[in-house]
Amino acid sequence: MLTKPSVRTKVKPHRPAAPVHPLRPKTWSYHLMLFPGLLFLIAFNYLPMAGISIAFKEYIPALGFAKSPWVGFENFRMMAVLPGIAQIFINTITISSGEIVLLIVLPVILALLLNEVRQMWFKRSAQTIIYMPHFISWVILAGMVLELFSLHGLVNQMLSLFGLHPISFMSSNVWFRPIIVGSFVWTQMGFDTIVYLAALTALNPNLYEASALDGATRWKQMMHITIPGIRPTIVLLSALSLGNLLNANFEQVFLMYNPLVYPTGDIIQTWVYRTGLVNADFSLATAVGLLQSLVGFILILISYRLANRFANYRIF
Amino acid sequence: MVRSRTLGARIADMLIVGSLLVLTLLTLAPVVHTIAESLSNGAAAAANAVSFWPIRFTWSSYTALFNGGGFFRAFGISVERVVLNGVLSFFLTILMAYPLSQSPRNFPARRYYIWVVVFTMLFNGGLIPWYVTIAHLGLINTIWALVLPGAVPAFNVVLLMNYFRSLPKELDEAARLDGASPWYICWKIYVPLSWPALATVTLFAIVTQWNSFFDGFILINNPHNYPLMTFIQQLVVETQSANLSILTPTQIAELSRTSGPSLNAAKFMIGMIPMLAIYPFLQRYFIHGIRLGSTNE
């Protein structure tokens, strides 16, 4: 009762007709809000894009960006004749496509399994534990994997229980890619289930009740309600993952590889790092990096197109 | 309910729970192994005798880390970069996400700005131009080289923008009719309503900062200024991949004094505990806070 008068005083009288629609804000504040963030994007994202020019120059650090001489497509011609280049693209695509396929299949299975668990405490703890590796630095993950797979590590100790000889996993060109793919999937699998679990909670519970009344088994419910329910999400994430085809995880490979496994494990970014920052061939490294960025850009555009076409998806 | 379930259903339940149990154990195994090693006697760990339980239990690896200076200096630098970047990116992300969440009718220039932000997610200059730019800006060997480049994570901006857009439009319009400024609406109405999304983007920013090693590796030349992950990478992982030839004599001397499986395991533990301690509490936020992109109904 007491508050009534004060509410009334807050109601403002009608203003005279404003020149702009009253609901339309003055936009200068919006521009001002965006300004500081834009400065950072320009400094750390767009300036480096301008730096791509060194792919068409013979970059000499002492001369700097501007004064280094232009050489046209010389660096790209060089790239075409270098013997190892095709291999680093093959390695990258082999590793990343393995990861893409497994990270579509396994999270779906995992989400379906979690969805069937009735004990909530178990479901919650299982979820929390399988997310865990996502929050650990690759430095530590790689350290643990290298130790587990070392010559006297836990994996070889277990193999010896079965009478098998120790395998030098990390210097083997047979084992390197599976270990990279496997450990990457191990770290991301749990986190990637989040999206599917979110899609599952959005399904109408009435569907399950109605089908149960009609005598549907849990298997039938899964096949006819759950899987169709998350199919759009599966399609969407599959389409989007295409954009990652040239992105093997640089940090992971950088930490886990060694010269013995360059033939199967050297990816584009590790090659760019060694050529540019270790051997100081800045221009050639930038040219290869640019090729990767360009192809990656086209792949992402295609993947967004597919996602939009098949799942009505828009990123913004 | 339970009694009415058939034998087949119960077997199915057991298989489901069983397979999830195996998976969680597989996830835990390397971490448990690391815990066991860090709490074992150094000689036992060096002889590869430790599996999942400490042998001759001791805290000595941890006390050794506390007494050696380098490790906790690096830990402090990591805390510093997390705090600086966390605060900066918190404000910058909100300030970008709010105007971008406006409808094109309210803010016609939005369509250009959004492209400026999203394009950074689609295309980048690559490692070398990025390095050269940061060098030109004079940031090499300063903490700012670790803090500033990640100050506006485009992914987080889009995530928060989509969250803002999922809030009822009437909030914005009603407040504006009452004469509230965009700044007031952003900070007093949108931000307090968006804790799930804000917790999510802040968690992502913190985890990224804490876990990064490569920026410290190429942008910081003085090992005294390494953040923790770069420090661990230089002294542990690099030597594990059996590349002793590239180490300097001082590094090898340092190594023989401070290395060994149980010490390394202790470093791993202290390196991962801060992040593992916070994410379970923010779990319910990031499960609901993740809305990357939108599907048009």
C-alpha cells in the first residue's frame, strides 16, 4: 500500500514526439562500446593479416616489413618444388580426419549412454570426469602421454604382462598417428557430448511417456525418438567439423613429436614453425601458412554453407 | 517401478553403467598414475615401479618444489597473466557483445561490425606474421605479450552475444522508453541476467590463459619470465622426448637437480589442480551457457 504513490511518481509524462522513433536508440554509444575491442582486433588480428605481404617478399628482419624487396610468387614456386611439402599436408589431413570422424561418432554414443543412465549421481559424476581432460594443459597431457607410452612406461609394462616385447611407441611411424589421434579424442570426447546432451534435454518427455504406453522398449525409444531428436545436431556438427580439416592440434603435435616421426607426424603448422622461427626462413614459412589459412577459410565457408543448408544454422 | 523391470532391462542397465564406468576409469587412469608418482619415493618412481598407488609415500617432491625458486616464480607469472587477461577480456567481451546483440533496426552498423569480429575466427595471418607483428609492437619479453593478444576472444564474444539475444527484447525496449542509456542497460540489466554465459566465457578465458605454453615459448626469451606451462614444457616435456642434445649445459645442470619422474609428476599436479578445482563448480553454467550460433526455428 505504501509503495503505491512512489510507483506513480516514477511514471514519466509523455514526451513530445521525438524526431527519431522513441524505441530507436542513439547509436553513438554502441560505436563507443565497440571501439576498445576493435582496437585489439586490429592490433592482433588484422595487422598480422597485413603481414601476409611477407609471403610475397624476401623478408629480411633488419629491413622490416616495408623495405624488404618484393619477389612476387617466388616463395610459392619454391614451395611447389620442395620435396617434403605434400607430405606435411597428407599428415595434417590424415590426423585431422581421423579426429573428426571419431569426434562425431564417439560423443554421440557417449551422450546416448549417459541419457540412459537412471542414477543421477552416477550420470553427473561420469559427466564431470569425462570433461576433465578438456581443462588440462596440453603441456601436462602430452607429458602424461609421453610417460605412459615410453619404453618403460605403464603401457609397455602391461604389454609385458602378456609376454609382448616393449614397443618404442613415440619414435614409431606406425604408432605416432594413432597415439596423436587417440589422445586428442580422449581429451575432447567428453566435452563434445555437451551439445548432444543439451539437445536431448530439449526433447519432449511426453514422447517417451506416450511410446511407453504403446509398449515401446527402451531400444525402440532410442531408435525412434532419441536419435531422430538429435539428428539435426549431428548433421550440424558434422558439417561444421569439415572446417577443421587442415587443423591438426598444433600444440599437441609440437609437444609430442620428435625428428624420428617427422615422416608421419610433421604437420603444416609444426613445419611452418621450424622453417620460420627456427630456420628464420620467414617468407617461405609465411607462404605455406597462407596457403593453409586460405584453404582453411574456404573449407569453413563450405562448412557454414552446408550447416545452413542442412541444419538451418547461422553463426550470427 | 524397479520391480516391474524385466531381466533384459536390468542387464542393459548394467552394460550401460559398466561401459561408462570403464570410460571414466580410462579418463582417470593417467591422472591417478601421476598422483601416485608425485607422492612416491623418487627412486621408486625412477625405476618405473609406480602404477596407481604411491610406493614409499612421501611429500618430498612437493616440498622440493616449494623450496626451489623457479617453479613458483613461474606459477606467479601465470596467475598474473590470468588475472590481467581475465579482467580485460571480461570487460571487452561484454562491451562488444552488447551492441552486437542489437537488432539491425536499432543498430544498422551492426552487420559490418559483426563481420569484423567473425572474420577473425575464419581467417588468420598465420604464425609468422603474428609473431612479427607482436615483435613490432614491442611486446616481446613483457607480460603484455601474453595478456593482450587474447584480450578479445571472438568465440566468446559470439557466445555472449547469442546469450544476450536469447533474453527478451522487451527488457531493452522498456528500459529505453524509461530513458535508460545503453551503458546503463548493458551493465545494470543485461550483465546481471547473464551470469551463466559470463561464467562460461570467463572460465574459457581463464583456462586458455592458464594452459597456454606456446606464446610464452616464442614471445618470452628469458626463462625467468616464463609462465608456468612454458616452464614445465621446457624442463619436463622437452627432455622427455629425448632431445637432450639441444639443451644448454645450464639447462642440463638444472635438470639433474630438479627432475625425475616424481618431481615432474608433482609439477604436473600443481599445474593442473587450479583448473581442475574450478571447472566442476562452473559445470552447470557452461552446460547451459554454450550457445554457439543459432538455429532458426
